[in-house]
Amino acid sequence: MTRASLDKQPHEVASMFDGVAANYDLTNDVLSLGQSRLWRKEVAKAVAARPGQKVLDLAAGTATSSLPFAATGAYVVPCDFSLGMLREGKKRNPWLPLTAGDATRLPFKDDTFDTVTISFGLRNVQDTDAALRELHRVTKPGGQVVICEFSQPTWAPLRTVYTEYLMRALPPVARAVSSNPDAYVYLAESIRAWPDQPQLAALLQKAGWAKVAWRNLSGGIVTLHRGTKA
């Protein structure tokens, strides 16, 4: 299996990411036209990790996204269900406590983390509602969730250009730079099928998160959603 279907069977998605692990970060930089680094910086600002805090970085992949949190002195746990991604991350950052886990059944106790965050991974989870409830469960009262995910551009002309890029330009670019271009065709299709900003905010509230808000990045191509556990 080289490409997951949009019903998001976990073994298919995990296998797909196993196959692109080695070049995943480089490919993302190319396909996002360098924007992925900016988005990671904005996530780090929103998380605002501090020394001694516990941070769960879900769908951490190779743990590149975890490094800014660790640099603050926080205790960060990179978690992913792709063993290929985790192995690649362990080679690069053997000191991090990389952990295998399914977003819908997290291997952590209740009220463990000060902040839980997931970047570009919630879209690939089979059951979004279950994942949001699990993130809520493992967060301490007063703690926060920060979600960075592809969304819907708010300006209609940009939305049109973006959709054309996803479905026409992204596959040939992926063929040039990725070891598994079919994976990126799936990613493009999953972005198109993903809920927009208000819809995801409603899912967060349904899962029990309070003070839900969002901020658009890159004109709404990517959005940061935040919430607090009461």
C-alpha cells in the first residue's frame, strides 16, 4: 500500500508515512515553498513552552516539530503512529522520548500535559472527534491545545489558485522530490476534504475544549486553532 484512501484506515496511513519518512521534512519545505518553517515558528509561539512544562507533540513524525519546544527547557514527548517516522526521528534526535501511539487511544494518563499540540496530523486521523477527546483527556485542567492544520483560504481568488496548485502542480512536484509521490496526492485530496475554520472550531467545542479561537496563516492556507481545558 503506497497511498491511503480517504476513509483513513490507520494501517494504510501509517504505511504511507513509513514510506516517505527519510525525505519528509525536505519534501515539505519544497512543496510549501518554504512556508512550513514559518508555520512551525508560529506554532512554537502559540505553544509558548516554558521550562518544566510537559508538552505532547502528537503526529510529530521525525520530531522536527518537537525541537523548538525542547529548546525552551520543556519536557516534550513526540508521539506518532508511523514507526518509520519514529525510527528516522530517533536516528536524528536519540535523546528525545519518541513514543508510538494512536491519536484515538493515547498511551498516557489523564491530566498529564500542560500543552498538547498537533501539526498537519489531525487531518490523517481516522476519527477526528475521538482524537480531540483524547487530547482533552491527557491535558491538565487549565492546559491548552494548539492545532496547526491546512484549511480554507479566506480570499476567493487565493482559494482558486491554491486548489489548482494542490491538484495540478503538487503531484508533479512531489514526483520530482519525494520517494512516494502517491502519498502527496492523498495529502492534496485530504486537504480538499478537510473542514474549514468554523467547522473545526465546532468540533473542538464538541470535544469539551473551551475558549476556542483560530488565527489564519498564509491567508488561511493554514490555520492555528487553540482551546483550553476548563
